[in-house]
Amino acid sequence: MSTEVHEVVIVGAGLAGLTAAYVLRQHGIPAILLEREPDLGLSWQRRHPQLTLNTHRSLSTLPDSRYPAGTGAFPKRNAVVQHLRDFAREHAFDIRHGVTVREITRDASGVLNIACGDGDLQARHVIMAVGRDTERQFPPWPGLESYEGDVRHAADFGDALSYAGRSVLVVGGGNSGFDVLNHLSRVKTGPVWFSVRRGPSILPKRLFRFAVHRLSPIMQALPTPVVDRMIAITQFLAFGRLARLGFPEGAHDAATRLVHQQIAIPVDDGAIAAIRRKQVSVVRGVHSLERNAVILEDGRRLAPDVVIVATGYGSAALAHSKGHDGDGLWHVGLTPSLTSYFRQTRLEATRVAKAIKRSSGN
């Protein structure tokens, strides 16, 4: 690798990296992108084939671009992958594939050193754009290591059809948990249990045939407590009192948790209907595991064919870079919003580009 000091190096050429490269170019700032995968969109392709965005097509595009005519209101996995690739090809970004970044440090002159698998690069600024869903997180359940059953993260859900006839325990009432249930609701499974510790704040994908997410730009502009209330009312109109389906009483604080804890809001697309028709049973949280059983907090014992852990992700971005925004090191694509990751990432990239522009004295 060259010892040239680059103006900006972007780590990751996914949604966030491509957005950052585009915005930087608009501000007259050159950048190269380092991508560990041999092609774009492979992390999307590894997800289950039924994967569909919960955000509306009109709010889920890369900057100043659009999906082809005929794309569904909520784009599917392959449409998003093609969107990424078309965008990168159109703008001819300098993307270097097959590069794994191990660590980023700063030398005495303030230049950032990017340690890669086959050599080092140097840059005045580094933007970490590797996403927030890179590290699977598992709860520290007692007995997990000795459990002999099939335990997998929601990221490894695979094809929903592979669960036909099988009993499944889905753990976690957040966005990933409901996504899994949405897809299982369309399959003739065995018994399905949904383990939750708190009542969900959940939005329907459509209400009276209207795509609810299209209102998100308006909601984004309102005070957070007002949005909490709006989400609670929408949830009630769509589903009634979820406590009647076995859920704990909810706190109705979806927007507050999104803003302060960066917890995305779940979207229903079949899960609640599956609970109503008894295909899915809501149960208590998981207490521990034994060799052949899952023990719930109320003492109930389950022996599912598969346990799907939908308790979230972590990001490798902060671990690799050992720092936070400023002094040449920046992060984009880590914050969920009411609108979409696409829109939020462009806002973050614009903020970073302006800061880099100021620091260069231009």
C-alpha cells in the first residue's frame, strides 16, 4: 500500500460509506473507500431472502437517486443491493475491495494511520462507515455454553421456509424479533413462542392501506414526547391493547428510546395477526438454559427446535477506531431515526463534510 497521505479514507463501502463519499465529493473533498468484501452489498445478501425494508421507498434511497420503476413500496433485499451497486457504478468512486482494517491510530504529527491486512494507509481524516449491525450480541444467559439445542442470532435467520413444521422460540421484542415473526407468520411452523420482557411500542406497516412510514418526516420535526403519544395512538388504532395478547403493559416511549438509546421502532407485518390466531404465543423472558431446555422467568420450561436470539447488534466501528468524532476521526451510519438510515446517514455525512471543509481552511 502507498504511504501517500490521503485527505479522507472511508472505511466501509455500504450504505453509509457510499453516502459519505457522495457528500464529500459535493463539497470538493476527495476520498477513497476501503471495503473488506469483494463486492458491494454482500452483507445484505447474507441476510434472509425475505428481508424487506420497513422504511418506504421514497425515504430509502441513496442521495439524489431513486429505485427503478416497479420497485415495491418497501424495497426487498435484492432491490437494495442493486441500488447500492448502481449508485457506486454511476459515480465511479475509488473503492478498494478486499481490504480489512485492523486498527486506526494517530502519529505525533496528527496523521491517522490505518493498519490493513496487506499494509498501512495514512489519512488526514478517517470516516468509519461500517454500520451498526456488524457484531451479533447474545445475552449472558446462565447455561448458554452447555445448551445442546440450536441457538442462532436473528442475523442468521436464513430462509423462512426452512422453519416449516419446526418449533421456534424468538427472544427479543425489538425490531429484529418482530422482523423474524413477520416472516414466520407466513410459514406453517410448529409452535412459536415470543419471549419478551417489556411491552412493545410497535407501528403497523400500513394502517387503513396507508404506508405509515410516509409520515415519518413530519414526526421527525415534532417534539419527542408528542411523537411518543402519536405512536401510542397509532398502535392502539391498529392493534388495540396488546396486553390482551399476553404482552406486558407498554411504556409508550418509542420515540424517546429511539432518541436516547438508539433503539429502532419495530414494525408489524403479520406478527400480531399470528399471535391473534395462536400461531405465536407471547411468553416471559429467558432466565437460563439447561442442556435440553430453556427456562423462562416464570419457571416454564420449553424445548424448541430452534432458539432465535433477536437481542441486537453492536458495531465494530468504535472498537477499531478507539475514538469518537473529531480531530480527524468521524463516524457515520450509527444512528437510527424516525425517517430512515438513508436520510439520517446523509445528514451525518453532511455534518462531517462541513467540518472537514472547515478544518482544511477552504
